[in-house]
Amino acid sequence: MGEASGARETPVPTYSWQEIRKHCQPTDKWLVIERKVYDITRWADRHPGGSRLISHQAGEDATDAFHAFHQDLCFVRKFLKPLQIGELAPGEPSHDRQQNEQLIEDFRALRKAAEDMKLFEADTEFFSLMLGHILLMEGLAWLVVYLLGPGWGPTILAAVILAVSQSQSWCLQHDLGHVSVFKKSRWNHVAQQFVMGQLKGFSAHWWNFRHFQHHAKPNVFYKDPDVTLAPVFLLGESSVEYGKKKRRYLPYNHQHQYFFLIGPPLLTLVNFEVENLAYMLVCMKWTDLLWASSFYVRFLTSYVPFYGLLGSLLLFVSVRVLESHWFVWVTQMNHIPKDIGNEKHRDWVSAQLEATCNVRQSLFNDWFSGHLNFQIEHHLFPTMPRHNYHKIAPLVKSLCAKHGLNYEVKPFLKALVDIVGSLKKSGDAWLEAYLHE
């Protein structure tokens, strides 16, 4: 009894931020959650969100990221407990690198208010409607060809309907990936595999692997896959870096022009298809491969009787190109024109605000973008169901006003134009640095 009591009273090791910052190497990773210090070096490879996602937090306070990505915190803490090696020293602040402590505390109070307002609870009817209108469009496209024949007019109409369906499927699988539809994580994961695999032909694990990194470190080079586009496109700080090093793989001062040729048309058709297949094979995601294969079996079975094999493949390519335009413009209008560069170790709120902006709300924008016009709210609260973004938005705006943060809202068309303008600005910066002796 006395020995057990003595064991419990053993002092917990304490660490300073200076010490913790050193442990951010591939073979040595510590992080802090709620002032507790964890050694995740060996466990990172078993992390359900992927080793890269959790490794991006090494040497930092990951408290807000921890709360943002997980639904059942009590369940997740069970996995953390064996990894704890100590705590922050009593004299150490809870936040490193001169971060705004009051902003962080105010944001956590805002999150608690959102929980009290039940804004993390999903509307089953809303998401049922989303799935229903996707399935309706899939059936409608087939009926158009079946009833009107495989002529040019019906084919173009069917391709447009399928592209809209595919775009909305991106939105729904995105909701499921963020576990914002069902209360149980597993239900979200299973439903995401169906939507992503059967309805789209992609791997849910591949999407989560890259997308969660984007959320953890938005617009940070080598941590956010969405902005690590060099050497094809140069964004933000990379343009000057390439210019100074005299790197010229492409005419980057014209990237805002060749963007229209290889950006929107080819992202999902070429880049995503290749990357997705490689991920499933290398990571041996055989279940995802079966789900993805079922999409192609269904698509070809539906349209080969009308177009033959070659014609069906051309229809598929047409749909992917149309869908790719939607994906690039809608997902990048909130990010590409914002701050893009190397890691700056900002707090959660500042990091998300610097990398995102909103687009004006309307019923069309809400539907067309899958509520990604509320990109700020989505990034601050990734597990919040999207139909609640408009409810939390005024509170987020007030928080930003209090702390002098830019809560940027753009008209839809300006947001699209700003993508091109941002590419031109980066290209011009590259050229100036390239020509400078």
C-alpha cells in the first residue's frame, strides 16, 4: 500500500518550450496537448489520420488542432495516455513563440459556446437531401441518354449533369471525411468510402491523407499538399526563392496563362487519378481499390450499351474535365490569393485566418460550393456540419474584430479573378528575382 502510494507521488517530469522545440525531427517527435507533453515518435505511423498529419505538430502546442480534428476526445485520450512523458514546467506559458494568449483563450470560449449551441450536431434531413439529389442526378443523366439517344445534344446534357453530380459528391464525401454527418466516426468512414469509391472512383483514405494535412497547416509549403505545386506553379514565397536560385523549368511569368490549359482541365483527370491509384497500391488499400473499381464497373455498364467502350471512356473524360474546373476554381478561390509560405508557427486561429477567406453567402453559392464559401468557419471548426456555418459566422467575425484579424469576404466572381491575379503576381515576383543580379 505504501509502495503504491509512493509510486503515485513520483514527480512528473517537466519540460520547457526550449527543450520541446528541439524534438521536431523525423526520428524524434514531441508535442504538447493541454500542457501535457507526449512523445509520438514511434506511434506516429499508427496515427489514424496518417503519420504526416500528426508529425506536422511536432515541437508545438497541438491543443487546438487536437480539439478541431476529433469528435470523441475521451476516447482519443486513451491512446495518448501511454505516450505522455511529462508536462510543461510550471513557469512555462501554455503557448509557445509569443502567440496571443488572449486570442487563444477567446477562441476556446467560442468553441465552447458553439458546443453549447449544439452547432456540432448534424441535421439528418439535410445530408439525406444532399445524397438524394446526387443519386437523382446520376439516374437522370442515364435517363437522358436512354430516352433521347446518344446524340450530341443528349450526350452534352448528360455530361453536364454527371459533372454536377460528381462535384456535389466531392462536397458530401468531404463532410463525411470530417466526421460531421454521423455521431459515430465509423459510420462517417463507411459512408465516405461509399461516396468516394462507388460514386466517384477514388480512395477515401487517399483524400483524408492529403486533406487533413491541408487543414492542419494551410498554405504552408511541404506540409499542405494543396500549395506544394512547384515546379509547375510557383505560389507565394516559392516564387522569389526559385528566382534567386535561377530556376526556370517553365515560363513562370506566364503561369497565369498556362494555368487555364493545365490547371482546371487536368487536375482530377490526370493528377488526382494518378496520385489516387499510386496511393492505393503503395499503401495497399485494397478495400478502397475495390470500391473505386465498382465505380468504373457501374459507369461502363451503364454507358457502353449506348456509346461502346471508346465512347464511354470519352464521356468519362469529358465529365472529369468539367468536374475538374469546378474543383479547382471552387476550392482554390479561398486559399491561393492568401498568404502562402514556409512554416511560421502561428496559433490555430491566426494560421487559419491568414490562409483563408470567405465568399459572399447566397443560396446558389452555398449549394454550388458545398458551403465552402464559409471557408473561415470551416477551417476553424472542421468537424462542424456545414449547414451551421452561417450560425457561427457572426461570432467568428466578432472575435476577429476584437483581435484585429482580417475577416475577409469577397464577391464570388472577384474570388475567382483573384486566383489568376495571385498567379500573375507570383510569376512577376519570380521574374524580378530571376533577372536581378
